[in-house]
Amino acid sequence: MTDTLNEHADPTLHKGEPLIQMTDVGKAYGAIRALSGINLSVGAGEVTCVLGDNGAGKSTLIKIMSGLHGHTEGTVKVDGQEVHFGSPREALDHGIATVYQDLAVVGLMEVWRNFFLGSEMAGGYPFAPMKVGHMREIADTELKKMGITVKDINQPIGTLSGGQRQCVAIARAVYFGARVLILDEPTAALGVKQSGVVLKYTAAARDAGLGVVFITHNPHHAYLVGNHFIILKLGKRVLDKKRSEVTLEELTAEMAGGRELAELSHELGQTVR
Ligand SMILES: Nc1ncnc2c1ncn2[C@@H]1O[C@H](COP(=O)(O)OP(=O)(O)OP(=O)(O)O)[C@@H](O)[C@H]1O
Ligand SMILES: [Mg+2]
């Protein structure tokens, strides 16, 4: 599986090399400060996990990386050059691809068409049909190589499982030469087995040299694939540790919010009889 992804890997990527660097990044939506003082680096061949509760600022952070929203404070550098993306297209041109939980695919479209969505091969100019046969073949081969068995490449992608859909989206990003892969809560809606498949492909993308940003609520999933962990709380970074500096227990305790849980347990203890 890893070999499959390696085939398309950018040979210029070196493990640990910083692809994205954020310094003191902040974002205000009018009067609301969604994010402030964020320092973070996304390294090639590494998974950077961003954890946090609802409203912590995770989506805001990846929206800045993926060009959907501009930052209002601090600097963002890609390959050492300062950037201020005006659109997702600009981020994509820098090799930054984002797989959204729900927006990754168009449910009623065929699997192969989703694979090429936005990157269709033109058959020539003018009015020549797209190279449909060729695209079907590539999508079919790529998915088979990844061990994703689709009965028919022409079936609507909505008929695949959530995990398979995530994998199609990851395969697509890697095939089209992404260097940074942002996964927004890829396992949030999945069962144990499907989460396992997505985590495997996340690790494969990492091993192919991509810089992966893995957003999740789940410290167990993060710890299975992560090299680096960042926890956000109310728009601020409350933990920033390399794998060697933190245990799963510490991560879980920090995510659960030890003190808040104790208070909650006290409150609940008074109501359950
Ligand atoms: N477009 C927006 N306009 C105004 N406020 C926003 C906007 N987007 C996010 N916010 C605010 O910014 C804060 C962080 O939101 P964000 O969506 O980044 O959190 P999150 O960590 O992704 O949460 P979740 O786990 O629920 O997805 C929240 O207080 C939210 O209300
Ligand atoms: Mg979010």
C-alpha cells in the first residue's frame, strides 16, 4: 500500500523538512477572536495532529492553511516563502490539498468522476470529449492498487461506505501530487473498522513523504498515527508536544479536560440516584 503511494510521492520531499510554518497566527471574525498566537510547523513525512473540543478553532486553523479564510495576524510560510492565500485554488497550487468530512465527494456522481473532480483530462480543443475511458481506467487501477474494492467504477460514490469515500479522496489528493494533506476529522463519523482503514491510508501518505495535518477529537486515533500533537482550547494552543514527549494517557487527560470532568462528575453524582 505504501509502495503504491510512494510511486506518486514527490522525490524532493525530505522527512522533517518544514512545508508549512505558522508564526503567531491569529484570526478574528469581526469581533470574535477564533484563533490567536498559533505557532506550528507541518513537516514532510510527519503527521501533525490538531486536537480540540467543539469551537476550539480547529476548522479555522485548517481553513487558513487551505486558503478558504485569510489570517488576520502573524505569518504563514510555505517552503520558506510568506503566503497569504486568496482562495483554495492558490493553496492547491502550492500542493496543499484538503479532504473535508462531507464535502469530499459529490454523492450522485460516479466513483471515477469523483476521482477526477476538478482535474478532468481534456481530450483536445474544441468540443472534443474528455478522455472518459482513460479516466475510468486510471481511477479503477488506482483504487484497486489501494485495496479499495468497488463493484463498478460507474456506481455513484454515495453508495460507498464513509471510510471508502475518505480513502478515494486521500488517493485522489496523493495521485494529483499533493505535498500537504489536510484531513478534517476523517474518522469522526466512522466505526472502528472503517476508522482503521482511514488511519492506514493516513500513515501511508505520511510514509510517502507528505506532510499530513490530522484534525480529530479522538486522542486514540491521533496517537496511532501522529508524530506531533497540538491541542487547541478556545482558540489558543494549550499543548504542543512531539510524540516522544507525551503519552496517550496524558493526551487523553488533557483532551478530556481533567478539571472540567471532575466538576461534571460532581454535578452528575448529585443527580443520579
Ligand atoms: N465564519 C465565522 N464567523 C464567525 N465566527 C466563526 C466563524 N467560524 C468560526 N467561528 C467561531 O470561531 C470559533 C472556532 O470555531 P471552529 O469552527 O474553528 O472550531 P472547531 O474546533 O472546528 O469546532 P468543531 O469541533 O465544533 O468543528 C467558534 O467560537 C466559532 O463560533
Ligand atoms: Mg470544526
